[in-house]
Amino acid sequence: MATRTLERIGKRPENEVHEEELPKVTREGQAGKEVILSVLARAADDSAFLARLAEDPSEALSEYYTLTKEELAALASGDIRKIESWCGKLDKRHATWLWCRLSQEKW
């Protein structure tokens, strides 16, 4: 009832959020995030995959055909900032590959 009264006079409660104000997450963006996290989890859990990533990231990531060129480049280079901007703050497990890549100093 209070909301209807406020809407009639052009105001709404501060804690009320309308759908158009929420950030939009595309299906592709969500899928990319899930694939990125699965690559990072695999690198943390599979030492052979981690070694392949270190030796030849392009080859190791070739089976992840749904990733964009930008996502592949970020994973290959270990770009933590870019990946965290897409996926949010990474836990220690998911950051394993990225820290390994940065320690290699392969740019």
C-alpha cells in the first residue's frame, strides 16, 4: 500500500530495486565465466594440464573452443586483473595457474 502511494507521487522506497536497474549478465558472459573457472580449477588439480599450460598455453587451451580470443589471451598470459574483472575475486585454488604464469615472466 505504501509503495503504491509513493509510486503515485513519483517516489519509491530506497530499498526497492527495479529490474531495469540490475546489471545485465549475458548468457555468453556467464558461460565464459564458468569455462574460465573450470580451466583454472583443472590447472590447480591436474599437474599434467598445468605443465601443458606452462609449456604451450595455446595448445593446452585449444579444447576450450567456447572461450573468446580475449579470454584465451588473458588465461595464456595470466592476466589476473582481467580474469577477476570477469569472474570476481579468485580463491587460492583458482589462482594457482595465474600465479605460476606470472612467476615464469613470459610476456
